[in-house]
Amino acid sequence: MNFASALYTGSVMHQRLRPARHRLQYRMFSLLVDLDELPSLARRLRLFSLNRFNLFSLHERDFGDIANRAGGSASLRAYVDRQLRDAGLPAAAAVRLLAMPRVLGYAFNPLSVYFCHDAEGGVQAVIYEVNNTFGERHSYLIAVDAAERNGERIVQRCAKEFRVSPFLALDLGYVFRIEPPHPARAALSIGVVANDGAGALVNARFDARRRRLDDAALALVFFSHPLLTLKVVAAIHWEALRLVLKGVRLQPKPAAPAAPLTIVTPSEP
């Protein structure tokens, strides 16, 4: 059986440009899992499980809007199709989720990305699911312009609706530049720029290379990226301390968005 799911290994870069320059970079891996393949992956792989403990695991309750998934019992695939329907889009022919798995039972994903494919294989929509360290979550569903659905790059924009960092105000705009995953391409790139009225304020990128998802690859990344998800959380707090020491001020906490999902059309700025 040919699986669309894969392992991506690479690095994450964050750079703040104003009022103090600040940059960090660290190695990271993510799984790209086709939601329809999850049961088969769990049967095929010894080191990966679905909804139960293993060295690596994916728990569907870690993703999506739990309140609108019947307490988390509805499948993640059904949840995504419902969001697409609410956005006026057809159900996806395939949904592929790019995220870090649980490692020894623990996971934290600052950003998870759902690639929703149409019947021709193009990406018809992207869902960006954002988590902050305060236990809050919000998603942005953005339809892909028809001219970009089958291309090697997707560029999307939306207004910021959700607090991620206490050092960033809410009145920002996001620009996403993506080289989406594809079995015929080794490279993957997820770029996010947060802009204010003066231009780019923060840049973030994940650049990675595709690898076959098997037990040997999982064992390798377990030892080459030990306790990665815990390190991500520790790095967030360490870098926050460094920003404070550089004089970057905390921003007032805004009210949470009224809805857990923001739907954006390509015509919106």
C-alpha cells in the first residue's frame, strides 16, 4: 500500500525585527498524516499509535474544536469536513495534517496545518490551527485561490484574531507562504509573517525534507530530537524571558474570539 503520510525533518526559525531584534532556530520534525490513513498507520507501525500511548502517538482530542466534536468522540476527519461545509466548500477528497505527535504521551503544537485536497489532488483549503501556552486554541480556514491549487506555492493572508504571544498586539495581519507537501517533492516550507502598520514585525519558518514514515525513521528522530515537544515549550518560555530582558513590553490580553474558527476567503486582504 502506498501511503501519503510522511515524516518531515528540518528546522524552525523565528525572528523578531522590532523594537528589539531577536532570533532563534532549532531542529524539529513533524508528521504529515493523511487522516484516512490513521488506522492503517497505527496497525503498520510499532512505534506509533492512534488515540493510545506509545513512543509516538496521535490523539484526535488534541486537535480541532472539541466542543463541536461531540466531546471529542467525532473523528477528526468528520470535524474538518464540517468546517469546510460551513465555509461553503465541498468535503475534501483527502485531508493531511502536519503536526508534531505526542512523544511519550506529551505534545504541544504551536501551529498545526491541515491541507484539504480536492478530487484532482489540488489543495482547495488550508486550516491553520494555533495553540498558545495558556491552553487556548483558534483556527483560520482559508480557501486556496484556484490559480494556486496545483502549484508549488500558496500565498494566503488574514487578520490576526487570536492571542499567541503576550509580546504581540492583536491588530496585526498574517501572510502565509507555503510550499505544500507533495509525494513528488522532497521540500516542504511553511512561512508566516506578522505585519503591523510599519511592515514585517515577526517572521517564522519551518523548512523540512520528506522522509518515509516507518519505524526506523521514527526511532532515529526519537534519539536525534529527544523529548522534542517538551523542548518546544521550554524554549518558548526561555525566549520570552530573553525578550523581557531586551525591554520588549507585554501587551494587554485581548478577549478571546467569539468563535473557535475564522473563515477567510481569498478575496479578503
